Amino acid sequence: MFAELQTIPGPQVLWWALTPLLLLSGGGLLLLTLSSLRANLPRWVSTTWVIGISTAAFISLFPIWNRISEEGPRTFLADAVGIDHSSLFITGILILVVVATTLLSHSYLQREDLPEIELYVLLLLAAAGGIVMASANGLIVLFLGIEILSLATYVLAAYHLRRIESQEAALKYFILGAFASAFLLYGIALIYGATGSTNLVEINAWLSKNILFEDGLLLAGFAMLLAGLGFKVAAVPFHAWTPDVYQGAPSPVVGWMAAGVKAASFAALLRVFVSTFGSYSADWRPALAALAIASVLGGSIGAVVQKDVKRMLAYSSITHAGFLLIGVEAATERGTTATFTYLAIYAFLAVGSFAVISVLGHEGDNKHTLETYKGLGTRKPVLAGAFTVLLLAQAGVPFTSGFIAKFGVIAASVEARSWTPAIVAMLATAIAAFVYLRIIVSMYLSEPSQEGSVSVDLGSRIVIAVSAALTIVIGVFPSFLVDLANNAIPILVGG
Amino acid sequence: MEVTTTWYLVLAAALFTTGTVGVLIRRNPLVLFMCVELMLNAVTLTFVAFGSALGGLSGQMAVFFALVVAAAEVVIGLAIIVAIARRHPTTAIDDFSTLRG
């Protein structure tokens, strides 16, 4: 009896399921230590290190995926973390985006003469935060994941030391981000007050067992949570920061923001709203539909009046957030699958597009007007061709991956009988197409401008080529990705 | 008159609203920052109030995490503000308008 009292039971930890998370965060911290022990680490060492760590983490996903298939989703660490196929799917996207961002950053940092270690460390830690979000089984863990991801990303936005725009972007991102985090946390507190738990499984069980007559507290919690997450995914009306931050932040980092941060935030949104609050879907679906409609319209109309290509793509990322929200709003398995497919496809589109922008930004990372793109088709036909493919896919042209993505969410929405978002989305696609065509037209049909020569380094070449190739391959043979996403529906399990 | 949980919740809501309004109307980054901290502390109070009303430890536990996150946010936020203040000694948020469409 006495001996039993003395041992404090520690929570069970499934280390094998945490391998990718531990590799990324441990690899990041080790890199930081190494760089402080030895000044002037050659640039290729840190780049190789990050790519090696990420590759190892990506390979470790396969055995974990198989083990989860056999044993079913697992929860551990006192039910705080749950690993299922959806968390692994998002982890995979995040790792690929980290690799792409690293490849882009290598030459970018050299060109801009910026220190490289901190960017890689912050990137790895941000990815670790994203993985925590995608495998959170409790609202507090989810909040911690969001903060790890966001705090690292705020600093990444400020990374260009010599551009005041970069710091201005970081300040705006930080103030509004912290503001949104406070809303998110207040939402968590209210939901805790209403249901008596912060654990997703317990909340889900409680909500399906009890019918509330006075559910004001719970609904206020939903609203606050939605506002907080809406900020992270850049949905209208919480989008005001997006164009400024995308314009000011270093271009490779913007690729991470558009692809990585969005993927992690949507994973959280699906886990919390569709999987946990599913029995209250009648209450939150109209709010999500409103956000989705506002985002697809606001994003595509906002993009039309921009002159800066980075801002155009910022607004286009808002439109994509709207499409993704349509998939979430369906609140069905098909909607969830479509959202996951969209996230994977959009990750490649965003990374590829911002790779082109990063290359064309020239030294100083400030040549982003349409002027820079004039006559690119004759000056750099391959680069212009790849960018055209990526832009056409973002517009949703058939035989590109973007079509599969958009078709998926709209079909899911129609199946769930929410006609309005589906119809508005189709109209918005037409408006958004104008913007992408405008960039393409200026690349091919304008006289070449007298800009200096563009040199495309190896890292950017790989990223642009792979993302453009995947865009077409997934567009023609989508079944592989769709099958993978079909298996990736979040499943919450209690301990 | 007995002080019930509701009192604490109302106080927290009032603090949170004060912080929100502050963020929306003030223009100095440092003051904005203090307003955000006020909002986070209001949430902390909410957690404690609910925690003691519902019993159990998860409410109190959440407070620790919230405090750590708030501290980390202070570090990052001040670093960004200092980085900007070195170039622009007058830090009013309206002066930062290089980024626009």
C-alpha cells in the first residue's frame, strides 16, 4: 500500500508514434546548439541537415501509418495526443513543405546575405507545432500547437533584416495573431465551462449525451474558437493581415505560411468542429458557410485590383481558404476527404508559385509587380511555362490538380445539400480566373521589360519542377491521392 | 451578498472586452500589446473560475499553459517591436503603412 503511494504514475507514451515530431523538434534544437558551438558552419551543412532530418521524419511515417492501420488510432500522454491517419497525412504535407521551403531558402538566404541557421530552426519548430495541432486530442494541446507554430512563423516573417517591410509585416501578423489567439483561448475556456472538459473525446461524448436548454455559453465558445481559427486560415472577415504579411515577409517563408500554416490550421478545424462538435453541426454550419462565401468572394474580388503579384496570390490564398471551408462546412466524410485532398494539392501549388515569385524577386526581394513578369515567356520559357501550369491549376482548369481539388469540395457541398456556398464558389472561380489569366497574359503577350537577367538556382528548379509536374500528374491520375485522403478521416479515440 | 462564480466570469468578460476595445482603438504597439495581455489574463481568470466551479484540476492546469504561452508571446512581441524601434524611433502603428495594395 505504502509502496504504491510512493510511485507517481507517469503517463503512457507511445514513442514510435511521436517519431516525426521528435525528429523535427530535436533536429531543430540540435542544429541551434551546433551552430552556437561552431561559428561559421558552412551553409550546405545546415541545409543538408534539415533536408536529412525531414527525409528521415517522412520515411518514419510509413511504418507508423501501417501500424495505425493494423492497431487502429491510438491515444496517449493522458489522452492529450491522438495519432490517426489524418494526423499522419497532415504531418506528411508539413514535412514536404519544410523540405521545399528549405530548398528555396538555401539560395534565397545566400542572395539576400542573411543568416541561415535560425530560419531552419524556426521552420522545423513551426512544423513541430503544426504536427501537434494535427494530432491534438485536447483543446489545450491544440492551443499549444497553434502557438508553437505561430510564434515561430511571426519571427520568420520578420526574418529579412534589411527590409523594413518584413518587420512591418511581422508586427502586423504578431499583433493580430496574438489578438486572435486570445479569442481562441477564451473560446476554449467557455467550452470548458459549458462541457466540463477540454478533452475532445470527452467533449464529443458529453455533447452527444446531453441536450442543453441554455447553450449560450457553448455557442459563444464555438464562435470564439471559429474566430481564432478563422484568423489562422485567413478567412474573410479575419483576413486583413494576409496581403500585408504576404507582401512583406520573405518569399520562401510566404510559401510556408500559405501551404504549411493553412494545412495545420485546417486539420485543427476539422478535428474540432467536424469530429468533436459534430452533433451541434446545425449550429455552426451556417457560420462556416458565411465565412466560406465571404472568403471565396472577398478573395477573388480583392485580387482583381492588386498590382503586386505577391498580394494577388495572398488574396488567392484567401479564396482557397474559402474553398477549403466549403469542404469543412459539408460536415460529412466526403467533405473531410475533399478538404484533405485540397490541402495536399494546394500545398504544392502554393510552394511552387512562391518559388517562382522568390526567384523573380531579384536581390532585395522587392520586384513583385506585374512589370517584372512582362515578357517572361520569351526570356525564360521553361520558368514561365511552369508558372503558367501552377496558375492554371489554381484557377481550377481541368487536367490539373486544382480541378480535382475544387470539384471535390463542391461535390461534397452539393451532396450535403448546401447549395449556396457551392454556387457562389463556382461564380467566384470565374472572377478568380481573371487574375491568374492577367499574370499569364503579361508573361506571354507583353514586350519584355528591361529587368536584369533571372538566374534560377538548383533548389528553386527542383521545387518548381516537382510542383508543376505533380500538378499535372495529380490532375490526370488523382486516384492515388484521393485514396490516401479517403483513409485520412480524423478518428477520435478515448484512452 | 455572496460572491459567486458568475461574478468572476462577468469580471473576466469585462476585462476581455476592455482588452479587445483597447486593441481596436489604441495606436501604440506597446499599448496594443498590453491590451492583448489583458485579454489573455481575462481568459486565465475564466479558467480559474470555471475550474473551481466544476471541481477537478484541468481548469487550473490550463492556466499554467496559458501563462507560459503569454510569456513566450511577450518575448517574441518585444523582440519584433525593438527591431522596428531601432529604425523608427516613433512607434505608432499608423506610421507602418509601407505595405498596401
